[in-house]
Amino acid sequence: MSVPQPHAKPATHILVEGVTLAYGDFVIQHDLTFGIKRGDVFIIMGGSGCGKSTVMRSLTGLLQPKVGRIHYEGVSFWDAPAADRAQTMRRFGVMYQSGALWSSMTLLENVALPLEQYTSLSPAQIHDIAAYKLALVGLRGFDDFYPSEISGGMQKRVGVARAMALDPDVLFFDEPSAGLDPLSARLLDELILELRDSLGTTMVVVTHELASIFNIGDDSVFLDPETKTMLTTGNPRELRDHSDIPKVRSFLTRGEA
Ligand SMILES: Nc1ncnc2c1ncn2[C@@H]1O[C@H](COP(=O)(O)OP(=O)(O)OP(=O)(O)O)[C@@H](O)[C@H]1O
Ligand SMILES: [Mg+2]
């Protein structure tokens, strides 16, 4: 029997309601409605150019919807005063599609940067937290390396450590495994699952890599570039096996079903 937790946070962390996104008058996606549960790995999927990064921008505070609302724990994100929105945004960790590290800084300095910018912690405290985050992504002992001295997969891990520097409530990843060989991509997926399980952080992941989608996705939304709206939402493995929407099944089975 489950006992109600008096201070339990609501199960729905992020709620997208009737959202239309556009650049100027050019609509990218319309009528998006889906929920993201706390502690889930939520996948934004769909073919190239359908608007995945655009949806992520609206969730992270970079692009205001033309229509509709985005709620964080029941509070309308874009209707809130700018100062409140900035407060919410401080609780986000974001790894963008380009995801570059500063080449002239060591790995530790890269991870320490958000702590220097947004906290008043002492240099010693910042050093310890940054070293801890690097250890968390499996890079203990690499503090003083420069980005050019490590592999692409390790660089992605540093990107994850940097996104986690401020102990975010939500982690956003845009194509985290792009450019990685299958083994490194797999290791990065495992890292994402480890962090979800150990920290309970909600993760929003943009990807069109099928292996990743099935490995890590608890839930998802499928965006269609032709109709410019979502076709479905749900667990990706269940959608693959049971969806009756041809485009969704075709995407999730590489056209083999
Ligand atoms: N700043 C912008 N101004 C105008 N149009 C834009 C802008 N950014 C993206 N677009 C257009 O919006 C559409 C969706 O782009 P978006 O980057 O969100 O797609 P995506 O699904 O992330 O693509 P990819 O799989 O290539 O990363 C594209 O047609 C793109 O050209
Ligand atoms: Mg994109």
C-alpha cells in the first residue's frame, strides 16, 4: 500500500498545454499537449528539422510560445514575472546541441564556471563541487586535462557534469550522443540512467537515435514535420509495439513494420 507523502512533489513536473511555437509568423509546431513526470527520462523525438530543438527552447526559457502554456509544478512558466522565470531557469541544467567546452580551460575549470557565475561559494568549495561532478560522470583524475586531450565521449561527459554543476531539478539534453561511436553513445545513455536513478532528476532528451530512445526513454512525444504537430505521446517501446499510427511505427522500426 502506498502512503501519501505530505510533502511529495506533484507527479507531473512539466505540463505543456495547447502550445504553438513559431519564428515570426512561421509556425514550427502547433497544438502540443503533453506531461513530463518527475524523475522520468522524457524523449522529444521526430525526424530532422521537425522542431525538437525549438520545443526544447520553449521549455528552457529561450522561446516564448505564441499560444498555450507551459507549467512547472503547476506554475505557468511564461506568464510568471521575469524574475520568477529566471529563478525557475536557475534550476535547469542544459546541454545544447553544439555543447562546446572552453578549449582554453581545464575540465575542472569548465565545470566550475556556472558555480563561479551563479553562486557566492568560496574557490575551495567550488573546486570540491566541480571535482565531485567530474567524478560523478566517471572522470575522476581528469581535473587538469584540457578538452583537446580527451575523447569525444569524455567531452560529452564533461558537458553533463557542467550541466549538473548547480544541482538542477531538470536536465535538458539536445542530441547528447550526436557524433559518438555506438559504444560511447551507449555509455552516455547508461550515465543518463544512473543519474536519473541516483539523483531522481527529471531528464528531457532530444534525440532521433532509436537505440537511445529505447534504452533510456520512460516517456516521449513524437513530432511530425508534415502536419507540424505531435502525433502521439507515451513509452517509446510501447509505441513501437502497439501504436496504430503508421508514421510512428515506421519511425520507430526504421520502416520495417
Ligand atoms: N531561429 C530560427 N529562426 C527561424 N527559423 C528557425 C530558427 N531555428 C530553427 N528554425 C527552423 O525551425 C525548424 C525546426 O528547427 P529545429 O532546430 O527545432 O528542428 P530539430 O527537430 O531540432 O532539427 P534537427 O534534427 O536537425 O536538430 C527548421 O525548419 C528550422 O529551419
Ligand atoms: Mg535540433
